[in-house]
Amino acid sequence: MNNLLLYIPWQPDEYLIRFGSAGIRWYGICWLVCFAVGFYLMQWLFKKHRYSDKQFEPMFLYVFLGALIGARLGHCIFYEPGEFFDSFQHFVEIFIPIKFLPGGGWKFVGFQGLASHGGVIGLLIGLYLYIKRSKMNTWVVLDFMGICSAISAAFIRIGNLMNSEIIGKVTDVPWAFIFYDVDTRPRHPGQLYEAIAYFCIFAFIFFIYRKNPKKVGTGLYFGLCLALIFTFRFFIEYIKIDQVDFENGMLFNMGQLLSIPFVALGVWSIMRSKGKEYTEK
């Protein structure tokens, strides 16, 4: 493990384009691609199932705001409550992309810290509000989201890879990455594992959907998405380092504990879909 030439060096510039000390980050671009791909795929599903543009158009705002707000609050509440709730200034940092400096003043840092579990919770809340407004069938909307979500999650993990965050444990596998922004030890590229897995999950769900489009509205695709993604997320945590100190010594870390309810909801959705087909009205 001392021969660093055996492994993949990783230290990309976090900015795709720089403007002085600021710029456009790879992470932000990956989030943009995530929403763009999800938007066009969802639009295609609405048209294929003969829903109008008027029914589709309000969804993006609910999904965008729900996922972003949920991901931010999820990180602050689940992983760093002591950091963000110990003072008024830190509490303000939850909602605006700046950091107050100890000696006074502030600097722009972007929103550093977004949790996928919080993003899913926020997404579901956003979908609930959208469904209430649009009068769409709940399970149709959830199945549409289940078909789209895995590929969006893959792009977010690519963003984590570009940021050299959510890294894996030390290993001697030949494809180990050396995240030089962290240390010089070869580690599992956990973000890459997740991105590849989520692309594969998307392909699997989309293949089943093309074979069984009448299962949209039964909960099958929503259930498959949750069960597959969060089962993988549960087990991938074993080769990732804990994100915060309080997870040290826990039987299951925070990512695993938060994944269990989503797996259960996914399995329940799959079970309820058995023997059902949805007839669009």
C-alpha cells in the first residue's frame, strides 16, 4: 500500500470555470444536470401517458425546492445539529450560502452540506404539495418519480466525487483512489461505486417499465427505486468513512439508519403493486 503509483491519483479542481476566487463548481453543474435529466425524462413520461403540459409544468418548482431545501436541512439536522444550532449566526448559515468569519465579516462558500436522505424527504413533501394542487393520481406521480430518480442520484454522486467528499475507507484494491485533498492513503471511491450502481438501477427500472408501462400507478416503480437505491446505500456505508464523529462506534451509522425506513416503504410499495394495473382516466 506504500507504492502510490499503483493507485489512481485524484485531485481535480473543484471549479469548472473560475472567476477570480469564485466560479462555477463541478458540484453545482452536477446538480444542474441532475435536475435537467430528471426534468426531460419526467416530461417525456407525462407526454407518453397523455398528461398535459399544464399538469406537468408546476411540478419542477415543487421538486426543485423540495429536494434542495430537504437536502440542506437534512444535513444540518441529521449530521451537524451542534454546528448549525449553537448560535444565531450558524443557524442563518443553513439558509444562505455564506459563512460568518470568527473575526467578523463573511465569505461566500455556497451550500456546503446536502444530505440525500433529507433530499428524498423534501422531494416527497414537494410531490405531496404538487399532487394536492394538480389533482394528479398520487401513485402515478410517485411511479414517474421512481423511474427518473436513480439517474439523477448518479449525477449527484459524481458531484461528490469531484469534490473529493464522502470518501471510502482505506483499501489496497487496484482501482483505489488517492484523494489528495484528504490524505495520501488509497481509498475506495465510494462515490463512484454509488454513481455506477444508480445508473444500473435506472437502466433496470426503465427496462421493466418499457416491458410493463401499465404498472405505472400501482407503486411498482416507486417501490423498486426506494428499495434498490437504499438497500445499496445501506451496504455501501460499510466501506465509507463516517461523515461525522458521533457516528464512531455506532452499530449502524446515520446513513444506514435513515435508509431502513425507505427500504421498508419501497418493499411495501412493491408488494401492494402485485396483481394490479392502473387504468388512466
